[in-house]
Amino acid sequence: MLYFKRWQTILIWLAVALSVLYAAPNVLPQSVLNSLPSWGPTRPMTLGLDLQGGSHILMQVERQDLINERLTATRDDVRRVLRDAKVGYTGLTISGGAVQLRVRDEGQREAARTALNELTQPISSGLFGSGSVRELDMSEPEPGLLRLTLSEGGINYRLSNAVSQSIEVISRRVNELGTTEPIIQRQGLDRVLVQVPGLEDPQRLKDILGQTAKLTFQMVDTTTSPQEVVASGGRAPAGTTLMYSTDNPPVPYVIEDRVIVSGENLVDAQPGFDQRTNEPIVSFRFDTRGATRFGQATQENVGRLFAIILDNQVISAPQIREPILGGSGQISGNFTVQSANDLAVLLRAGALPATLTVVEERTVGPGLGQDSIDAGVMAAIIGSVLVIVFMLAAYGFLGVIANVALIINVVMIIAILSVLGATLTLPGIAGIVLTVGMAVDSNVLIYERIREERRLGRTVLKSFDAGFERALATIVDSNLTTLIAALVLFLVGTGPVKGFAVTLAIGIGTTLFTAFTFTRWIVALWLRRSKPTELPKGYVQLVPEVTRIPFMKVRLHVFVLSILLSVASIVLLFTVKPNFGIDFTGGTLIEVRAKGGDADLGDIRQRLAGVGIHEVQVQGFGETSDALIRLGAAEDEAAGNATVQQAQQILSADYDVRRTEVVGPTVSNELMWSAVLGVLAALGGIMLYVWIRFEWQFAIGAIMSTINDICLTLGFLVVTQIQVDLTTVAALLTIVGYSLNDTVVIYDRVRENLRRFKKMPLGQLLDLSDNEMLARTVMTSVTTLLALVALYLFGGEVIRSFVASMIFGIVIGTLSSIFISAPALIFFNLRSTKGPAISEDEIRAGEAKDLKTISKEVSAT
């Protein structure tokens, strides 16, 4: 294990050198990066929205609006087809998601069916490559009554097309804003995810994305008084529609339904200024077809008013003084410079094919992003220093080697994140800090095994060789369980949770590399050059070298206590209930900071109540100048977005909005179920792995301790009323992985001792195994807790609840590994617990025999 060929040494140091090279852009100034050659690594990690500010918006195509639009189009097609076929009909209506009509003449029934068959032909579908889908199904419920119904496949086809077109339009709109590296992608069948990092004005982005931007030019009906139509409840004459202008107050117009020219005929739109009034305007230019139609309409209607309409609102309604034949014109209204520019952006990008509703929004201001970076970096530095000092104190020179490996580990994580183009979020920093705490676990396992082999009488060289060899299986087993939890987090998580999962998974891989290649190489080099006659000693020792604590004697007491606490936690879960965040309840979270002085919570409540926002919770958050506002879930997404905008406007004079999170009822329900399924999937995956790797008793014992950890952590969350959100689910799954990591390490030693002491009663064997692994368990828990405490104290308010859950879970997980996992093997009859106890001399004899066998194997190799 301690011999390396030349090519292995070259590969190890090549990996280290490349890691340093690709991690370097994250600490070098931009001026230096610009001077580097283009083929070199110049790409730093991408910072997430919570670190650099920006907006995360999830938009959903309104399915019902799309269905209504398709039904209207189908009705018009039916009218056209039957008119061309000269078939008489009556009662053409839209009813119950279908278009139906009755054929007047019994003899024309077959002609009507033949004509309408044109509409039911399959259309080409790009959903699954080359294929087709039937959009309309025709039926005849009774003689002469024909009904055309939209098929589910047809609706999904239209939805998919609408999402694809929306992505194209949104991409053009966002790119026009001049933002860098926006992410615009499909999510599911009917949703579009938009992430724009570094955006200074997220409300402007929402305004631009929220508009359908359907532009039309239509004539104003001056023969009917708009006031009379308004007085009649909006019932306009046939062929016309009552619309309002964007003025304040709005002006009513009666608009002819006939569209002269639509936005599809626009080829360009640019903001500018009117040469006479110097007011902001938008100049537009039509294509050839649009110019012809517009010129013809203005020639025929000189002296009349025509309306420029955007999303059913009249922007302006000028009088046609003379024919406009050049195919260009201008739109004037109550524009500001920015609104004129935004309208030009919308017109150039084109209209959305369907209405998009914001169902989830997470916005972080650049100020909060910088604060998060500072807090995360500070927590990472302090956590790393604490772990480094502790390892140095516990292992002396071996601690120095472990610390060098730890630094290389962190460098490799950063390098891999940079190469992959992964996004670093605040939970991602938490993942790095947690990796710092957990990475030393592998070194602790190896070093404690080396000390154990030395106590058995091996030489220093053979102790190191056996320590690395015999710790390998244990380290792989323990890290794979955590990897399963990380994979489940990645699959079911969203946004920052995925970032945490990616960082954790990468950390597991780099930890295995540094423990079994880099650390081993450094140790081998030190052994060859120094030829030590004794192991380096540390300066502190938390656990004596040999302990004989009778853990199994108190197993029944611990089991009863554990069951009582778990039952109490479950009762609290359904009576007191956790403090669920908006991820699971829906609603809005707004973090604000007073522009001067402290935040006045009472004043904020009064201001919001004054504009009709009554379901509101306001509390202090972090600094005295900060406040956290929580609004209840609205009945629908559109109403919720309007309420958020109103709340932000009423507070904008005295407060800076640092963060906004809006989760609609649809998304919150989905997040709740994905969280539950994620925990169950993680438990199932880990149980299956332990079952295959060990025996069924081990798997059940592991799940028992894990369920105990989850129940007690949930009870802790209820008692403390810490907010439960998606990051808390990430904490739960990490606790699951960490607890199983601990359990598997102990189980690995139990399995080894089962082979060594075949006649030892199970209770005594479990006590022996727990005691042998006690030093490792305590050391690993302490290093992890040191990193987490640093994160809790210095990582900022945003992830404090996440870290608090982790700290409690790791303490409970450590105890359950000793007092729940191991005793469970007795309850499930892994081996007989009867028989005479084995004395210390017999244990030493067994260890000596085992040592002799292994020494022969090592000598032979």
C-alpha cells in the first residue's frame, strides 16, 4: 500500500498541479486573467444569485388560456370549412371544452363530417422526434349533433410548442437588457425557468417578462359613445370591444375587432424623442406586407382615429391626418425614457404565444449577495482554521500531513466546480465547510487504525501499511452512503439545494482521492526518508487509547428513552406543528433594510395594513436595521404578484429590498411532496446498499437509527420553531448520510470482529467494537462540529436554521450510531448473545493471532 510506481507519482502530482491551475482564476484579479492566454484556465466559479444578486423566476404557461384560444380558433375553422362546403348549420358554440354544432339538413350530415375531417387529421409532432398527434377528436352524440373535442395529446403538444416559443421570445427580451449569462430553460411540460444574475432592477425584469406584448393596430368606432357602453356594463355593439387606455385615469374607447396590422408585421422598433415636443416615443417599421396593409387602411380612413393596442390596452389613439405610406411611424403616449425603451424591447422580441404567470420568484439584491459572500468566506476561513488547529493538536506531524491534504482537497473542489461551470451558492459554501469537517474523517480512520495496529505490536512501517489497507473498505462504505444522500438531494432538490448536493458529492470524491493517493504518497515519502521508530504523538487526546465502556448494559434504557422521545416528536409534529417556510406553505418573504436607523416593525405592519395587506408577519432579522416580512399565500399567482409589488412600493421610500421570495400554491405543494419523496428515496437507497454490503440485520439496524435521528431532529425543529424550508430538507438528508456514515464505520468493525472472535457473545463483541471505534467517532464529530459552529456563528442569518439543524442532527446521529445501531443487532438475533464472556487475555490472544496471520500476508506481499 505504501509503494508507488513512477507513473503513479506523476499522475498524483499532475492532478494536484491541474487543480491549483484551474482553481487559481478564483483568487486572481480580473486584470491578470485578461492578460493570460486564451487556451489557459481563466474561468472562475459562477456565483449563484444568492451571492451576486439577481432574479430567479419560474413562469407557467396558462393551460386554460391556451385551451380557450385553441377552441376559439377551432370554432372559426369550423365556420370557414362548412361555409366552403356549403353546409348549413346552427348552434355553433363552445361548450364544456368542445366545439359543437347541429347540421340543419339531415341529408348534409355526411358532407359535414367529410368537411370537418380536415380538422381532425394528425399533425406533425416534435415531442418525441418524428411523429404525429391528433389534436381534435370528432364525435356525434346524437344524429345531426357534431362535437369536436381537444385531445389531451393535442393540448400537451400546443403547451410544449408554447413553452418553446416563449423561451425564444424571453431569450430575446432578456438579451436586449444587456445582462450577462442569463439562464433560460424549460422546466417540466409547461414552465420556463429564468435566472438572471447580477440584475440591478428585478422588478423591471418581471414587468418585461410578464407582458404578452401582442401589438395590434385597429380602428376606433366613433359612431358609438364609449360612456354609453361603460354605463351599459361594457356591452359594446357587435363587432366591437370596449378597451381602456394606459392613461391615469384610463380613457375608454370602443374598438373595432378587425385587426389592420399586427405586431407580427413589425421588423424593427427603437426608442427615440419626438422632434416637436421632445417627449419619449417608440419608432416602428413594418415589413412589406404590413406597410401595404397599413398604407391602404390609412388612405381609406383619413380623419378617423386608429388605436395602437398592446395586450388589450390602448397605448395611443391618434387621428389619421394623411395616408401613411412609408411603412413606418411612431407610438407616443405617457412614456418615460425607460418605459419607451422597454416597449421597444418587447416589440423587437415579439409577442409571447400565451400568457405566462409567475409561480415562483426568488430575488436577491446585490448588497445582500456581497454580504453573503463575506459571511461565507469568513465562516469557511474560521472553520478551516479550527479544524487545522485541532488536527495538529490531536496528531502532531500526522496532523500536518492531514492538513496539507485538507487544503489540497478544498483546492480540488474549487477547481472541479470551475471546470464544470457549476454555480456556487451559499448552501454550496456550506457544503465546502461541511466537507472540510468531514474530510478529516478519512484521515482519522486511517490514523486511528495505524495507532491500533501499533498497539498490537506491529512495526511502524507495517502499522502504516496495514492502517491504510484495512481502513480502505470502511472509508469507501461510509462515503458511499453520504454520496447516496447527495445524489437524492440533486435529483429532488432545486436551486441552492442542488448546489449543496453538487458540492457535497464532489467533496466526497476529492476526499477519497486525497486520503488514498496524496496522503499515502506523503506518508510513504516521510517513512522512506525519516525511517521513524515510533508514531508521532499529538498534544491532546480526547479519548484514551483503550476504553472498556459497557454500552450494551444501558441499551434497553436508551431504546426506551429513544422511543419516548421519537413518539413525543411525532405528536408535536401533528399538534404544535413546525414553522413551515413559504417553500411548503406558499406565500411571500421580503427581507428589507432600513435606509437609516433601525427597522420599525410596527410601522411596517401599519403601512402594509393601510393598503389592505392584513395577513402579514413582521419580525427582526439579523441586524437591528433588518426586518423579515412574510405575507400569506394568495388565492392565485397573479394576485400574489400584485400584492408583492404593492408591498415593495409602499416600503421603498424608507427601506431597501434585499431579498424577495414568492412561492405560489401550486409550486409549494410540489415542493412538499418532492421533499417527502426525497427523504424516503434516500432511506430506501441507503438501506438497499447496507443490505447488499452487510446483512439484513445491519440494514434494519441502520434504518432504525436513521429514523430515530429524523424524528428527534423534527422534534427539535418543532420545539425551537426554526423555519423549515428546502434547505432544512437538505440538512435532514445530510444528517441521514452522516449518521449512516458513522453507523457503517461501526458495522464494518463489528463484521471484522465477528470473523476474529467467533465464540464471543454478541453483546460483548458490540461493546468491543464500539470502544475500538470510539476515538474515531469522537474525533470526527468534533471536527465536523467545529466547522458547523463556525458556519452558524459567521455564515449569516440566511443559512443559520440550516446549520442549527445540522449541528443537532450530527450530535444525535453520533449517539444513535453507538446506542441504537449496534444494539439493534442483538434484537434481530445476528448471533447468539449467550455463552461465557471472553476475558481480556483471550481478546489479546485473538488479536495476536489475527496479527500473526496478517503479518504473514503483508510479508508475502
